[in-house]
Amino acid sequence: MGENYEIPPFLRQIVIIVVIILVFIGMKYIAPILGPVLISIFISILIYPFLMWLKKKGFSYNVSILITLALTFVLGLGLLAIMVMSISQLVASASTITIAPNSFLATYANQIIKFLFSNIPLENIAGIIEIGFFLIFAVMFLIYELPYVKSRLVKGLGAESPALKHTFDLVADFIEYFVIRIKVNFLAAVGFVGIFWVFDINFAILWGILTFVLGFIPYIGIIIAAIPPILVAWVQYGIWGALAITILFVVVNTIAESYVFPKLTGKGLQMSVYVVFVSLFIWGWIMGLAGMFLAVPLTLVVIKYLENFDETRWLALLMTTDEEDESKKEQ
């Protein structure tokens, strides 16, 4: 009789949800280590299609991997050098970044500037360099290992494994979406840097990198990225300069998000807007800025995990939208 006993569905639901909560708690505990590791995995998965593209162009695997690793190292080192030099200059000129207190708005703006400099560890250049080099080499090693990891999974689980198929499908959707996100963020960042250059805004390249990176954080990322250059424009040109930069920021971002992005992608990740917004704060609480940066892919993993069980599939459906299905019906 005991051999035929099955756990009731409601208990299975509770067990699955408890497992997810325990994983969240564990991630919170090891967040300082887990954040950079997950970011390195994220970047590696995005770079991997370039390696495959080189192979399709006729290069041997060895040549393709050498080109990919060399470009990754050079690009990563270049970005790190630009960030370190820009941040060093920003820290050196921190005392001069202040707005003449000729209005109550200027008073609030100075408080924001003071808050940013006091809460963001800009002076920790050594820490930035340490994390930067970790990411560069972790990404390079993982890119080298990814083809072997894939073959090991196929060998261990079997080519027809449903779990493996779901994983590969998830990674494929993930890559498709975020490669498009990279293109849109890059075009927007170039547009912003051009605006900053025309207005002679200090630290233009740093703000461009910031808008590119924070563009991966839905909804609030671009708002956070806009604050520093707007404040710098206020310092240099007064309230009207800040207003002009704000308007141009809105225009460029609207073009990127409302025109370019829909043109490049025929579908999104079908995630509820509310779920995406809430996930930013949940993952941000767990892993800080790294969690906000990875909120969308990590939430997508949770949704796919819930879809694997009959008892929790309804939760996965609540977290997604049916926009794609309705668009098909209209056609």
C-alpha cells in the first residue's frame, strides 16, 4: 500500500514553491559571488553565436575560437580602461560638480548629486578593476568550454531528453531576444553619445556606456542612466540645458524602444509587464544591481521551471501574456 502512495497535488505545489524560495534565500546569501558569475554566464551565452557565425563563414573551430577570444579580451579590456579612466576623472572633479543654488530645484538637484557620490563607491577603482578582469577571463574560459558543455549534456541526458530540449529552446529564445536588445541598446547609446558630444557634456563616453548597460534593465534602467548626464548638463548650462538633454533623451529612447525594437523583433519573451517590473525589485533585493541587470533572464528561467510541473503550470501562465497567440488569431 505504501508503494502506491502518491503525494497530493497541493503538497507538490507547496514543495515546488518552497524549493524556489529556498533557492532565493541561498542566492541572497552568496550574492557577492553569484552576481559576477551569473553575469559572466549571461555575456558568454550572448557571445557564443558569434563563434558559430565564424564557423559558418568557413573558419575552422580553432581559428574561430581564437578570433572570438581575442576580440572578447580586447573589447573587454578597452571598455574597462575607458570606464576606469572616466570614473577616475569623475572622482577627481567631484568637488566641482555642483549647481548654483538659485532655485529650489537646484537645491534638490545638489542633494541628488551628493547622494550619488556618497552612495556609489566610485572611489573603489581597485574593486572595479578586479571585477572587470574576473568578467573578462571568466567569459573567455566559458566561451571556450560552451561547445564541450553542450556535448556533455547531450551525452549525459540523451539527445531526445525533453529537459535538454526545453533548455536548448530556452537558450535559443534568450539569445534571440537579447541579441536584438544589444543592437537597440547600442544604437541608443551611440545616439546619446552623439548628443552629449554636440552639447560638450563632460564624460560623454561614460554616460554612453551607462545607457547601454542599464538599457538591459526594463523600464527604470534608462531613467537611472539619464540622471547623471542631465545633472552634468545642469551644472554646465543651467536648467535649460538640463531640460534640453531630457527632451533629447526622451526622443532617442522613444525612437529606440517604440520604432527600432519592434522592427527588429517579431516577438518578445511574452512576460507580463507587472511580472517584469516586480522581478526587478525581487532580483535587485537578492543580488543588487547584478540582479536587476539579470532580472528578465532569471525570471524567464523561473517561468520555464514552473511550466515543467502540472501543479505549477498555472503560475507560469499567470506570469506570461498571450499577445503572440492573439496576434496569430488576428492574422
